[in-house]
Amino acid sequence: MGELLLNRTMSAMANKATLVDADVLQLRQTVFADGVVQRREAEALFALDRSVADKSDSWVSFFVEAVTDYLVNVEAPKGYISKDNAQWLIRTISSNGVVDTVTELEVLLRAMEKAESMPASLSGFALAQVKYAVVEGEGPLAKGRTCVKGVVTANDVAMLRRILYSFSGGGALGVSREEAKVLFDINDATADADNDASWSELFSKAIGFSLMAAGGHAPQSREKALAREEWLADDSVNIADFFSRMFANGLSGVRDAMAAPDSVEAVYKERNETFERKNNIAEKIDAEEAAWLIDRIGRDGKLHENELALIAFLKAESDHLHPSLKPLLDKVA
């Protein structure tokens, strides 16, 4: 796209009082007919979004879609958000660590959900937006909150889950150290508040899986391994032959197909056993992790309810705990 057309069009639209559906259609058909293909084009969209206060729903959809596609599918490496691109996005959408608008926050979240991988710092930054809303009452997520600041609501927990799931690809909560630190900050600041009950469960499980994922293996459920999209796309399984055998002879055909050594069930049983072996190694809380937990938990001199729930979770779920954690574990009967 020519720079003259970009500058002329965006300048004219920036002077409008309202961006209507016709404006969005014009942008889609002319200026961005091929999508956003350069960073200066993405920056022009951000500038326009900030310049006009009144915008139609179609603008929000277009803006989020265009910038997300640019970040994930145009910028190299395709499908991933690099450290450089993550830093650019954070600089672009925030001031003093706080995202400026709800629309820009949605760009961040949608990009995280679409990308196959990204720096842990990006997820930590997204989680920090929830922390600002809960603890400080600041940022776009603080707008429309019906409770006083300092309380974790069900909506806050839902947003935290969305962020954590987007970074882990929708799988188990094997969170990073950066994410765990933000969750601890929220917990410390709201320990005595009347938080939603779902917060305690999320905190204990997320931190627990973070500590147990020592080898980088997040627990993977059978349901995820047998997800339709995954096994249909797997070259190691002959799907057509499997279904042919399964439906050939009624119930006996189903039974024979499932029992065959190359069946979907057999292949994934072997694969899940491999995952299980790896996860048994991952679920070893070593000295470094134990030292981090001891330093972080009970930092104010006492163990709060969620921290006790975390210790109980670790005690029940991990097959090996470092000896230095024994004094903490003894506090949970």
C-alpha cells in the first residue's frame, strides 16, 4: 500500500467525530485490502483508534482482527510472537505498565490466543492488568467493576483463566515463574478480602502446576491428547483404515478396531504413557523451586487460606517434595 494513500486516508479519518461502518468498509476495501502487512500500518491503526472516541462495533472488530493477524501471521516467525514483537506491543498499548483501552487489551488477549508460542513476559504483562484492576482499581478492566478494589471477583478469575489458558494453549495450568509471581502478588494483596471462591482453587492449582513443571512438561490430560483436531491431523494414525475396520462388522468391528495395535486408542495409549513418564519426572520439586516457594509463601509472617490450600495441593499431587518443604507441609494436617 502506498504511503501517500495511507497518510491521506488515516489523517482524514482521524479528524472525524465518529468512525462508522462505511469508514471501516472503506479501510477494508482500499487501504487494507491485503490486510496489515507492515508495522507502520499497524501503528497507524493504533493512532486512529486513539484519535476518535466514538467508534462503531465494526471498527472494534476490524481493528482487533487486523492487528492480531499482523502480529501472529505476518511478522516473523509466522505463528509466533517474538520477544521483539511482544515488547513492541507492550510499548504500543500501555503507559507506565497499564494498558490504555479495552480495545487494545482485547488485541493483546486475542493475539495470545492465536499464537502458538510467545514470551512468558507477555502473559505476565496481561496478568498484571488484572492485578492493577483488582489491587489499584486502575486500567481498562477496572471500568465497570461493581465491587470495591482489593477483592477478586468471579469475572477477575475468568479473565485470569483466559490469560493462563491462552499462554498454555488451552491445556493444563503449567504456568511460568513470571505468571506465578503476579498471582502471588494478587493473593498477597487480597489475602483478607472476601474473594470469590474460585480464586482459591485457581491460585493453588496454577502455582502448584508451576512448581511441578520443572522439566517444562505441563500435565496433559487424556481428553486433550484425544482431541478431535489433534488425532485427525496425526500422520501416525491411519484414520480411514481405522473407521473402515470399526464399521465393517457391527459391534465386533468396533471392538476389533479398538483392540488393533495401530488403532487410535492404542497409539494414544502409548503416547500418553510417554507423557506420564515425562510428567513423573517433571513433578519433582527440586531445591531451587523449594527455595523460591519458601521465600515467596507466607512473606508477611503468616500462612493465609490460599497458601494453605496450595501446600495441601502440592502434598496431594506431587510424588516427591524437597526436604526443605517439610516444615511448610507439616502446617497442613
